[in-house]
Amino acid sequence: MDFYPKRSAEPDLKNVEVRLQGTGASAPTKERGQGITVARTGTGVYTLTFPESPGVWAGATHGHEATTASGLAGFTVVVTPTSSTVITVSLFNGSNAAADLAAAQWLNLTLKFAAGRPS
């Protein structure tokens, strides 16, 4: 399979892919996210720690997967950088209550970092 550099209007943008599989009330299983440590720090709150700063925070996108459609209903994801090496991810269910990833749920994150200041 051939891979090509991503073209972007934003110079030097780096995407870091992270995939988490739910386990209920414990730290999710990290399936992607080389070098990143994941910890559950509260109900629906996960801390992603990088071994070194990946760059200047430029945003994130996310997607949910589940074995049934009802497993995705109403979920909201909040991604917040808390330092140059730590990202906090918070999950909320359809009732706006904090909720852990269940065993049949996955969270896919694309964390974006720039080499310099984002415009």
C-alpha cells in the first residue's frame, strides 16, 4: 500500500491518530496512539499523555463506533489540551451526564498539532 503526504493549507500540520476501545469503568484499551499513555481519571474522563510535546495544539476531530446504533446515541466528546504533553478527553451521554466508553464502543481521535503557530 502506498502512502502519500497529506496536502493541507496549514503548513507543517501533524495528525496524531488515537483509537480507544471501551472497557467500562476502567482505562480504555489503546489500539492506536504510539507512545501515548492513557489513564481514566474519572467517569468519562481520559488523560492522554505524550512522552514529549508533539507541537502547538491546532485542534481535534473525533468519531465514535459501536456494535449497535443505540451505543452511539447522543454522545458528546470534549477534547482539551491541559499542557504541552497532556490532552484531556471527556465523554457525555445523551443526558449530558459523564459516561465511560462501554465494552462495545470505540473512540477515534485525530489530534492536530502544528510545528509553529497555527494561523
